[in-house]
Amino acid sequence: MVNDIAEAEIEVPSARWIDEDDPAHPFAHILDTLKIMLKVPTVGVSVVNSSKYGFSSPIERAPLSQSDIGALCREVMEHGAPLRITDVSGDPRFASADADAPIGAFAAVPLLASGELPLGVLWVMNQTPHAFDTVEMTVMKNLARCVVNELLLRERAALDDLTGLMRRRPFMLRLKRLVDGYQRHHTPATLSIFDLDFFKSVNDRYGHQVGDAVLARVADLCRTALGPEATTARLGGEEFAVAFSGVGVEAAAQRLRRFRSALAHLRFDEAPDLSITASFGVCALTSAVVNASVWCRTADAALYGAKAAGRNQILVYHPAAPSCHNEQAVHLQAVRAELPPETLPPPIRGAA
């Protein structure tokens, strides 16, 4: 268990530091209750793989760095038991604490689900030394159960039953956050929408059970081959989407080329002669992308261009080119890793 926890990525940015009412935070009602009952100024939830539950919140103001909180969270999760630090003065774990936001005491409890590794940590900080008593720790444990229940409900609502990938609605919320991040901080991101080629024939020839197995294998490949910055969703049927956070379009296209190659090499015990290909539309996040819906439409336009150009390829959307039919300023350029530039087909304009 300790090794599993040590390798886990504790997503501290998923925990909002609550100093004021913030109804947008997924655990605002729980954290507000904790602040009131324990009379502490700072509380938080740190979760392993927050995107699994369909949310992600930035740190706004924190007296500790991400590494500090991450180390404390790992300690709690490794032991699966509460942590109480009555007086943090002189404690090396708080060496980087912000002097303008004094910390006197710290307490945390693990988020435990039945038969599973800890899902994360619920923690509190006080500005002066404080001995958290049995009643206060019991309050934290009970509220931690409420957080766990919320996480499990969110997981069920956020993830597709067959593939375990994110559903459309939470994925669109993820795209909205990426657009907001770009508009505020110019953080790069790239979106790709891809579709399995001629998937209906798979169901028709081999049956829906094999079709479901194919979708599940594709989802597994998404998780292992696209990188840690990728958030992947099943939009419906055989259509998928992947958002690369902090990754520019060229780097994203390189990853998608490798993914497309790996996809073509998948083999299935249920249908040994079956091979799968996909068509990809790619769109970088730019100032022309005013919201998540526009971002999806542009990537979708490139996807349809890839299909019209013969399928089993990747097309990148370039919004600076002359306008085409359906009033979208696009230039769809084929990107094929295995072909030299002189062998590429001409750009596709206005593919539908």
C-alpha cells in the first residue's frame, strides 16, 4: 500500500483554500461546516486524480506550497490514519510556510472508501497552536465520510460505464476551465476529437459484445499512451475527445500520431482478424476560441475533414486561413507522421 501511495499523484490544485464563501467549489458546504465547527480559518480537500471526479480547482491563496501539502497528504495516506500537529513551530515540514499567513497547528484525516486505497485527505490549519481534541477529530472523520460519498457519486456521474472515461458534460466543464486559463494566463492547451473508422461494421460483423470490448481497449490505450496532461472523454458511441493541458498543438499532434499507430496495432482475442483505425481533428486553444463550444466545433470540423480526406489520419485546424463554407475560417492541413511533406494531399477546405 505504501508503494502505491508513494507513486500516486496528490493533486493539491484540486483543493481550494477556502477563506470566503465559494459555492462553486464541489465541497463548499462540507468545508464551510468544518470551518464553523472547528473554528479554523483554513480548510481544504486534496484528492488523488481529481479529474476522475469531474472537477479541478486552482489554488487561490495558500500559506503552504503545493509540495508542503503534498508531503503531508502522502504521510496521512501512507499510514491511513489521522495526523495532528499541535504546534508547527520548528517542524521542518512547515519550513516554506508563508510568514504573512502564520500557521500554528495542522490536522488531517484520510478519505477512506471501503476496500480501497485512500482517495485523498481532508485537512485544516489554525493560525495559532492548538491541540485538536477527540471531538474535533471525530467531526473531521465524519465530514471526511461525507467527502468520500460525494466523490463516489461524482465518479459515477462523471465517468462512462463502459470505458471509465469522462462523460461529455464534465468534459465540457474541463474545457471551460482550460479556456478560462488561457484567457487569464495564456496557458496552452490542445483539443482533439476522434472517431473510430467504420465502427458500425464492427458491430454488424462481430456483434456488440466485441464492439464493447474494442471501445474498452481504446479507452485503456487512451489512459496509457496520451500522457499525464491528457483528459479523455467518450462523447458518445465511437466518438472520443482528448484535451491536452499545457501542451501546444505540435506536441499534441506528435502524441496523437503515436497513439494512432498504437491503435492500428491493437489486436483482439475475440476477433483476431480485426484491426481498428481512427480519424482525428485537432484544434489549438487560441484567442479565437471564445468558449468551449467554439473549441469543440473547430476540432469537430477538422475531424470531418479527416474523414472526407480518406480517414485514418490527423487534421489540424488553422483558424487564420481564408473563410470557407459554413462561415468558419479554417484551413485543414493533413498531418501524417509516416509521409514526407511533398506526398501530403492538398489542404481540405470546408469539409463537412
